[in-house]
Amino acid sequence: MKPLQFLGYSLSDLKAFPVPVQRTAGLQLHKVQTGQISAPWKPMTTIGTGVLELKIRINGEYRVIYVAKFVEAVYVLHVFAKNTQKTSLR
């Protein structure tokens, strides 16, 4: 199983989410760590090759942006609550 590496404020941002969202994100990231496919997700090629967006819809919309293509770890790049219809390029 690959370890999770949270970059920047991604872990503290995730801990600020409602508990059901945290649990769902944790379950889906565990699936990624063990080589299973998490769902629903989409590739984020505008950010970089191998970057994926995990979508969570529980009393709002939440996103986890991660990279799982490296052998050493799954890198969680960014976690946020989605407030608009368009994902910011930033």
C-alpha cells in the first residue's frame, strides 16, 4: 500500500470539512492507495499528467486533487469545497 503525502494545507483543509466528507475522502483515498479505482473522478490534464480530481457530493461539493502515478506515494495536492461551476486554473 502506498503512503499518503499531503502537500501544503491539504490535510488541514480536509480536517475542516464535515465528518461525512472526511470519511468519504478517506475511504476513496484508501482505495487509491491500494490500487483500486476511486469514483467518481476525472483527469485534470490542465494541471499535469496523472493528476486526478476526486469528486465528493455530500451537502455540497468537495474536491480532492491528487497524483497516484508515482511508486513511492499518493500525493494529495489540494482539497477544497467547490463554490462555482468552474474549477480555477490556480
